[in-house]
Amino acid sequence: MKPDMFKQPVSIVVGLGFPADVRSVMDAYRHLTEWPVSLRDAAHSVALKACKAALCGQIEAETARGLFVAFADKHDLLAPEMSGIAGSPNWCDPDTHAR
């Protein structure tokens, strides 16, 4: 595994709400650099600095991941977990949810 790869990808929503997996520090860095300047805040700055430090080998990729997750959470970018919905045996049965 490359040193900048995350142990678990971070699923975020992009564009019109489509999920995308951020799998590495470089992916997170790209997303942060494309974030609109007018929306940048302290969480963005910290996450961006962490990604730069991880790319330079100064901190672990998982540390940068945690700060990227904090940024994504603050800005409501984290994609919802789909495993609970898809794993439910009756999720499509309208009679189950009509009550």
C-alpha cells in the first residue's frame, strides 16, 4: 500500500449528491484545493495543511484522514452509510413502512 493511502476511504457527496470515495491523501488534497475560496474556513485550512504535511511525510496519512473527515463532516459532505439500508430485508416492502 502506498504511504498516502487511507486504510478506509472517506465517502463524500460531490456534484449533484453523487457519492465519491476519497482513498488517499492526494485525493483529499485535490478536493480541498478545488473547494471554493469563498467557502474556505479554519477546518479547511487545518485539513489542507495536514494533507500537505502527510504528502511530505511529516505526519501519518491517517492523521490527515481524520482532519479531512472533520472538514467533510462540518460541511455536510459525508455520504450516508448505505449498508444499513441495503442490508435490511424489507426495505422495499411498502407494507412494512406504511404503519
